Amino acid sequence: MKQESQQEPIVSDEEMKMPEGYNDPTPGDSDRASHLGVILGVLIVLLVLILGGLYLWGATNQASPVSPTPLVTERPTPEENNEPESTTADAQVQALETVSTSNEIEAIEADIESTTLDELDAELEAIDAELDAALNSI
């Protein structure tokens, strides 16, 4: 076996030419591509930050809904209540609740006729007058 010597190939200048269909990229094209990559990267980062901010804002709005505070009102005892009609109110309620257990038409008509609602308008007007006085004093 003979050992071949390693020599550099000899190539003429005509053989060193680039093929005709080859386009040499100009330096401006690579600059445009790198600028486009930077711009796209910045836009993606901004989009992620905006979406993250909107998510956090929505999560905090759902976590603490604004609810009205309930008004705590205590009902006065009969001794504290100075209204003159309070002593007869229970008797009037019991009289209105007293109805016949029959389901006959005559019994139902008798219950309707025995129910007096004449004082209801006067009581509603008195309540309206009290509310107007309370609202005007505020």
C-alpha cells in the first residue's frame, strides 16, 4: 500500500465562481430581519403584560364585590312604643285572622263582609305623613 500525499487541490479562478442562480444576501437584509425580531419580541412582551394586568384587575374586582351594608333596626318593645294604636293592634289582627274553616261560598262571603278595611286608608295616610316628616327632618 502506498500512502498518498495530501496536497491541496489546484482550482482555477473560473472554477471558483459562484453559480448563476445564487443570490448573495446584502447586509441590509439581515439588519431588517434583526430589527423585525426585536420589534416582534417587544410587542409580545407588551401584550403579555397587558393581558396579565387585565387578569389581575378582573380578579381583584371579583374578589371584593361591593355589597350594601344591611340596616340593623330594632323593633321597640310595647313598653317603649308610645303609639296609642299599639294596644289595640293585636286585637285588630286577631279579629282579621278569625275566619271560618268552611269552604262553602256562603261562609267565604260572610268572612269577606266581616272584614273591615275602612281604617286601612287612614292608617296608610298616617304612615306616609310620618315618613314625610322623618325625611324632611334629615
